[in-house]
Amino acid sequence: MDATLAGHLQELRRGTVVVASLIVLRSPGYGYSLLETLSRAGFDVEANTLYPLLRRLEAQGLLTSSWNTDEARPRKFYRTTEQGDALAGTLRDEWSRIDHAIGDLSKTTGSN
């Protein structure tokens, strides 16, 4: 894959990882489990991208976090806030609208 394509794919994925994370974290989860869930769903995201994203979403009030120290290794669990859930819904609606618009453009111009 050339650098131009890789850059555009990265831009496209960046926003989708936000939406996917907010949706998955409607149920509490920690960073590594989120990485695994996203990976199984087809999202290619690395830990050095995800953890800063989680901190940013928390700072924006879209996630809350708490430490679970019941296990041998403490884990920080994240959960989507009401505001984060509302944003995820709005972003999904917008994604759907854009997807339909691109589909319509493809039909009218004869492109796939």
C-alpha cells in the first residue's frame, strides 16, 4: 500500500474508532479488552493510538473511568457517559447519511 492510500485510510478510520469505542464501552471495559473487541470487529487500531484516545474522550466527558483493584493487576475500566452515548448515536446517524450520499453519488455517476 502506498503512503497516500495509507494516510487516507488512517484519516477515515480515526473517526470510526471513536464511534466504535463509545458503542463498545456502553458496558464497562478496560483498554486491552477494548483493543481485542475492536480487532475482532475489524478495526485495526494499536494500543499507542487507543490509550490516548480513551484519555481524550474521558477529558471531554464522553467516558468515565474507575480503577478495579480486586484482581492481582489493577485495571482502569471505562464506560460511556450519557453524553458519550448521545454523541455516538449522532455520529452513527451522520455516518449513515454520508454512506447513503456516497452511494447516491456512485449511482448517478456510474461509479462503484
